[in-house]
Amino acid sequence: MRPRSALPARAPAPGEPPLRLRRLRRTRALREWVAETDVELRRLVYPVFVRPGAGGPEPIASLPGVDRYSVPDLGKLAAALRSEGIRAVLVFGVGRRKDPDGTDAWAKDGVVPQAVRAMKRAAPELIIATDVCLCAYTSHGHCGVVRAGAVDNDATCERLGRVARVHAEAGAEVVAPSAMMDGQVARIRAALDQGGYDSTAILAYASKHASAFYGPFREAEQSAPEFGDRRGYQMDYRNGREALRELEQDAAEGADLVMVKPALTSLDLLARARRRLAVPLAAYQVSGEYAMIKAAAARGVVEERPAVEETLGAIRRAGADLIVTYFAREFARWTREDP
Ligand code: PBG
């Protein structure tokens, strides 16, 4: 047998290309046949914003098409999502009251525990993940407890453990800490286990950069910091090796899944993490990424569906197993109506 490398096609004649990769691009059937990756609906996670009180869905100006729901509406929403083929949601609560420590975040009757119960009742198979952070509950809007003008890491981790436990108690299968405190995953794991919630999984926002693309989310959550910014805990976007250390550390602390965000600015990290880690990998196509496509589509500058498919496709190609995206419902509808 000749070695593979010595199996050339006939030598190209002068002026002929050595390789004709266009052969498999010639027809749609061929392209579909050899496509390397797909964005399957089962991989998408839909973010759900929950506000206190009652009353119908409230639009969010900076996130067109995304609403803030009150608890009484969530049963209906959960059932609708399931029937549309959505498998999982990521729940964000807005505090009923805000104080310096964010105490409403771990109230047993808080907005998120109530939301989880309502959704679980209506759609038991819908997987519920909850965002675990303090920023929508603190009066200053930071992701943790502030002591002497700075976010106190260890005191915050202790609070995050309580938040996670309350979410688990309500029935969330997955808790997703996003505060970027050191040691938060280990602390939450311990709090869950001590509370008897050893089967509740942790999806760690492990590589989270301080980003210009969280703006619309902060309007949705009313969680913009009152002073300073989040660069004292979220990562500098210039750092990739540091992101890998965060990912490895969170996996070592017991994260069941790890996430990178924003997605489109982290494709390199997804690809590197895919090779280095065996844990399932998620990417968060954040609010600003969504809003940009929406704005461009509204102005007729890009076509929405192909733009969304291309970005989600690139995130998959880079290595994400799961993608959190505000486009999940529209993606489901597009594939339903015109596969
Ligand atoms: C909470 C949190 C944020 C996002 C997810 N969890 C905001 C932030 O860190 O400022 C951003 C999600 C988005 O922009 O869609 N800490």
C-alpha cells in the first residue's frame, strides 16, 4: 500500500487548480449533505425575564421582541415554549426591592423561586436554569455585596450560595452563577450539597468579559451599576489565557457546564476550551449581540434570519454545545415554517 500522502490525483496541468473544493458546493443538496455543523433547536436556551407584581408582558425597549413577564403569566409561557420545541430557559429576576446587600435575591418567596414553581407546574419537562447574581437586587447595582467601596468577594460568595439554594428548592435543575466572584462555584456547590440539593447542576458563567454588549440586558433587569463599572470582577476582553484559567478553575470547582460570554467576541475561546475541557460548553449570545442584529435588520442593512443563522452557526462551529440566545423562539418558528 502506498502511504496516503502519496496518493495524489493526477498532477494538475499548468494553470489548473490543484484542488477543486467547489465540487461539493455546486448544488444545495451537496452542500446540505457535507455541512459540518448544525444548529439544532435542542441546543438553544431562551432567557426569560421576570418582574414583580402582576399584569401582562412588558416590552423592553432595547430588546425588541423580548418581554418582561409577571409570575401569573409564566405558566402559559412555559407551556408555549415547550410546544414550540424549546427545551430550556434561563430565568432572570428583577428584585421586588433593592437594598445594599441584595437580600431579596435569596428570599424564598422571591420572584425567581415563584417563577420556577409556576413554570415547572405548567411544563415539567422544560429545563429551568436560573441566573445567580445580586445585581438586580442591590441598590447600587453591583453583582455583589459592597464593603468599603469595593465588592467583597467572599461575602458575596456566601450570599450566592443562599440564592442558589433557594432556586434549587423551588425546582430549578440548573443554577447559573454570573457574578464572576472567585470561588463562587465551589461555594455554591457546597451550599447546594449541604441543603440536600446534590443533584442540582451548576452552569458557570466562567469566562465573562466586561462588555459593551450587556447594555440592553441592564435595561431589562434594571441592573446598571450606580457607581463605577464591572471591570473589577468581569474579565478584560483582551485576555484569552486568563479566560482559559477561569474556565478550567470553574470546571475544577465542580461546574457541570461552563459558559463563555459574549459569544461572538469569544469564538477563539470556545475553540480553545473545546480542545482543553471535557465539560459541556455553552455560549451566551448576549443582549447587545441580539439588539445589533435587530437594529440592522430593522434598517434593512442585513437580512435577519440568515444573519441569525450565521452567527449561531459560527458559535456552534467554534465549539459550543449549548447557546443561550434571545432568538431561540424566532429560530424555532423559522425552522417550523420553512425548514
Ligand atoms: C448578571 C448578568 C448579566 C448578563 C447575564 N447575567 C449582566 C452583567 O453582567 O452586567 C448579561 C446578559 C446579556 O447581556 O444578555 N450579572
